[in-house]
Amino acid sequence: MPNSHHPFLQSVSLDMSHIHLPEISFDPRETHETQDPAGVSEIIYERLDRVKERERRSILRFLRRYLCCCIPGSSFEYIPLSPTASPNMSDEPEPMHLLNPARKNMVDPAGLSIIERVFFKSPPNKPQVIMSLVLDFSLPPSLESLNSGRIVDLIRIAQSKHYRLSSFVDPITLNAHLLAHTADKLPCNYRFIQKSERDPNAWMSVYMDEINSNFDTAIIVPNRMMPETGSALRRGESPLQLSQRIGTSTAPEPETFGQQLPSSTSYEKSFKIIFSFHHCLGDGLSMLAFCRTFAECCSSHYLTTPNLQLEKLGVSSDPPPLLDNIFDPWIFEVLPTAVGIGFRSLLRRGKIQFQPFTKSAVSNPAITRPTIQATRLEDEIFHSSVPNSPSPVRPSAFRQPSIQLLRQTTKQNPTTNVKFLWFPQDFTARLREKSRTHGTSIASVLVITALTATHAFLKKRSSTSTDPVPTHQGWVVTNSIRHVLPTSTLIATRGKSRDHDPVLKIFGGYAGSVTNNSLKLTSQSKIWARCRSVKRTIATCADVSLKRMKVLNYCYRHPKLWRMIESRTDLSSMSRSFSVEVANLGAWDNPLDGWVGPENMEGVLEERLRLDYFGGVVNSSFDGVRGLFTLGVITLGGNMSVAVAHDASCVTEEETELFVTVFCEVMKRMSDASENVTVGDLLYGL
């Protein structure tokens, strides 16, 4: 627009030196679809569109502020490079009001949430927050075998239904972008392992390789389901450098209660899938969400159809909703919770944690002095103790720690080992009824049982050291807060079947937790009274989780405050602050409880795969892991699966065996325990 038409503009001198337009030298014609099947060019176009639009809005605001004149839209006509960008974005500034500020998304809707960003930023040279689940399937009677390529196709179909599993995370923006638009183009990291007929528990070693590595899928099949050597499927396998492990997957004794896993019907007609993913993509219930979507494509139609036509199956383009964008708390809304967190942090400062012993303690077992996260006062007390004394002199306040330390093995790199437990339907029903009789729940019983097992081996260790048996222990219970999502019906259907709620099929991060830093548990403690105490605390999980999330949300919305928190937070110093962390995923119907499925579109009952076993847990060696033992618990069709994970650098194999043995036996005894039974009574003879 010429300045002669606006005399006012002739007298105005514009200083636009601070406005920098992007120098875009990108030619869309240089990128072809054949060279870019994953659609990376479209992602680049979208980013360039955002840059152009942001600079355009900056220019318009500058002109309106200093010129007070109208700029015709035709002079600044904007044509996006990609069809996804909207050319009709409003140029008006976002309305702000002191009493009613405009709510805006804190993170990109396709990005990671705040907690997921913390998981994503785990140092690459340290153990990652990996979650792994194992699915054991049996073929229907009418199907003698299953092609290995068909198994990979079924995984791709289930993968295509979840945005997080079909995308990659940009390490700069921490936003997720689709890898492909159709299921046939989805990359799938997989490897085939032949089943061992002699050792049915050999898959446990494969599981520990998976949970200690950044990997996706391991498929364990019998010999006749293995892909042919030199085939395209074989060449498409991803190499995996096996991690070193401590311990072996020895089969338990037949009479050991709780350690006998359900066996498949036939060696030749069953296979296992071990699926692993980073915790930054989803929470524990996301494992169940993947299992449900995989169950939808396990009917005979998917198993026997010659061509599934994956090229016509679109990939989900809807990212999971982020709870961080729902909240926008005020300072007075988060202040009470923030003050409470601060006080608890001060009270726990200098408390002893489950940390490995020092090198001198490892080389000399007689020295039982642990590595302590000490304050200056503790350091002065420690260095003023008698030289060369195996037991430093400490005040009585430090001689009664809430948590006792554990030794470190000679292994350098931390490794997670896992033990798998199984409690059948009849026992689980009896234990649930017993817990209800005493006014408690299965989740609280699991917590007290795990604390009792920890108390048992700490008591055994105290007999060979100068450290007393701790009278208090800490515990964590993780839960889901998916009921906050707008599409959830979990609250409305409380007490009824919740298996068909749409939020249970979302693959994302919606986990909450509740903790107790110091629960008194001695040999004289009444077991059911302790369970009721834990239940009362677990009942506050949803409220506590939402309050903490709002505090985190408020801090993240203030960059200076968030950077200060990040700079002063050392996750490694907070690792293993509790005895146990119980990730209770709840009780649900088994989506594949038999070979005969529901009616299809024609009203005919179809055969399908049968799910014989389901279990999973999170890695227990990463910086910030809260429990010395991490228990992944889920109940499908009445059968309860428990996976016990621990860091091999803090717990020896013998101690793990003791923990598992005591855990199973205490669970068995609690199903018949009376009201006044004590911890010592349950541990008698163990």
C-alpha cells in the first residue's frame, strides 16, 4: 500500500529492526512422496507454517500498537505450505482479565505431558524407564499353526490404533509426530526367538533382556512358526545387544505356592509376545489398553484371511488428551499443597535410603556402614566417630532409621531382575472376601504383605550386622486418574462393569500415586489394623494426585520457577526411598478368556486366540525409582498376576528368593488369618 494514500504514515518513522522474518529457502518441489514415505516433509511444512504465522502476527501487533490504523488483509495474504495449517487464524491478541485469565494449552496437544517429559529426559547412558508386559497365547483348536508374518501384522494393527505407538518424539520440541499414515508403513522393531521345549521358563531371561534395553517387541514361537532363514521377515529383525544379568530363570519347585505360572495347552500351538515401551509414552494401564486393542484383532478372521490389506488401514491421528492442558491453577489453589510438600521434604532430609554400600564395605563384609545422603550435621557426627571403627558412633535419633540400607554386589551397571508370581482365581476370591470382612482391600493387603516380606529379610540381615531392624517402612501405591478425562464414565459406573469405558483404550500417561514415608511395622503389629491404615491412605490417592499435578502444572507455567526446580532436583538421590512400590492396575475381565469369542457382524461365534497369561512391571534401576521392590499387579478374569522387580545392585539373588518366598506364604496365611494375628505370627517358621 503506497504511503501517499496515508499522509499520517509519511510523518511516522518506523523502527522495525527488532522484527526478524525467517529466511525460508525451502522448495516444496524438491521433496517427493516416493522419497519421503513417512511424511517427514509434511512435518517440516507445518513447522515452517508456524514460524511464518508467528512472525506475521508479531508484525500486525506492532503496526496496530504504534500506527493505530487498519491493515487490509490482502496486503498480508498468507498461503500455508501444508494443508493442515489454518489460514484463518485470528490476529486478535488473546483476551486477558485479572479475574478470569484466558486458559491456553500449556503443552502442545500432540506433545508429552510434564511427567512424561521428565521420563523422556533420562540420561541415555543410564537405565531407562522401560515398561514390559508378556502375553501368552494359545491357538484355537481349528488352527494348527500361525504364520510368523501374520503375528507381526497383528502387532501393526494394534499399534496403528494408538497415536503414541505410531509416532516418534521430537527431542527438541518433545512433540510426537506420526511415523506413517497407513499400518503397512509402520516401523516395527521385533525379533523372533525360538521356544525352549526343555526349559519352559527360558522366556523369563528374554523378558529381563527386554526390560533392560530400549526395545519394542520380542516374539517367542515354536520351531515351526519361526521365519525362514534369509526371508524378508528375518532380515527385518532389529538387532539387540543382550544385557548382562544376575541370576538365572530356574524353575520353582512344584509345591511352591504362588510361583507356578499357568502353562500353555501345547508347545506347538502357543506363543508369547513381550511388548516393551518407554514410560514417557504411557502408564501401567496403557499395557492393558494395548492388550485390549490386540484382542480385537485375534479372531479367526484376522488369523486366517489371506490378505489383511494393511495398506488400507489408516493410523490413528488423534493424540491422547493431556491432563496438563485441562488445569490452570491459581497460586492460592496450589499453595497449601506446595507448603505441605515442602515440609515433608524438610522432615525427610537426611533420612537413610536404600542405597548401595561403598566399595570399602563391599570389599570388607564386616564393615556394615552404608552410603548415606547426609546433612552437614550428620557429616560432622560421622567424621567425629572413632577411626577404623566398623560401626560409627551416632546419636540415638540416627540409630532408628525408618528404612535400612542394603548392600551392593560387585556388578557395576545396574540391572533389573524380575520374578513372576501367579495366584489363581479361587484363592484371589477367598482373599478378597477375607479382606472385605476385615474392612480392607486387596491393594492394602498387597502393600502390607510386601512390607512384611521386606521386614523378614531385613530382620535376617540384622543378625549378621550391627544395624537394628527398622520399625518403620515407606510404601508407594500407584493408581490411575483417568476418571478426570472428559470422556470417562468410570465414576458414573462405579460398582458396575467398567471394562467398556473408552478411556481404558487410551495409550497415554494418567498415573497418580499416594505414599506413606514411615508406616510402623514390627513383629507385634496387628496385620489387619495395618491393612486398614493403608486402605485409608489409598482412598486419598485420587485427590492427592490431582493436587500434586496442579502444583506441577503451576510450576511448569512459570519458566523461571521450573528451571530452578530442575536445577535443584537430583533424581538419583531420591531413588529407593521406600521399601515397596505397588502398581495395582485393578481387576478386569479377561478380554481373551476362551477360544470362542463374541458374535461377529453376521451373528456367528468366531474362534480366537486365548490369553493364558498376562504380566508386566516397570524397570527398577532408573534414577528416581521409588521402591526397593516394584510390584506390577493386575487381575484378569479373577486370576492375579504379580511381577516383582528389583535392582540387582541393591538386592542379592538370595535376598530376592527370601522376599518372594515370604511374600507368597504370607499371602496364603492371610487368607485364613484372624483379626488379632500379628506380623510375627505370619512370619513364624519362615
